[in-house]
Amino acid sequence: MVFSGVFFAITLTVPLLGLPAKTAVIAAITSYIIMQVVFWTGGLLVGKELFVRYKKRLNPLSWFKKSDQ
């Protein structure tokens, strides 16, 4: 799942490369799609339990709630 961060960084840096507009849009969209595929594939590989825990920590609504642990 960490590997998807590489494609996320590519998505953010494509507009800064000075490519023609059509090429930049295609590159950014392709990078975003690959990022999503790699992220969800990683989630399937690590298992449901770990993935649900990771997803819960990313939810802004649960950041300030007290934990029962």
C-alpha cells in the first residue's frame, strides 16, 4: 500500500513537468488510476482486518473520539 504513494506523488508532479496539456492530463489520470489499483490490491493482500483498521484511522470523524483500548 505504501507503493501507491509513489503514483500519488507522480500525479501531483505531472503538472509541474511542463508537458503539453493533453499529455499531462493523460499522464495524471493514468497515474491516479494505477495508484488506486495498487492501493486496493495492497489492501486485499494484507488482509481485511489490517485494511479496516488503516481505513478507520484515516477517517477524520474518528480522530478526536476516545479509544476504548
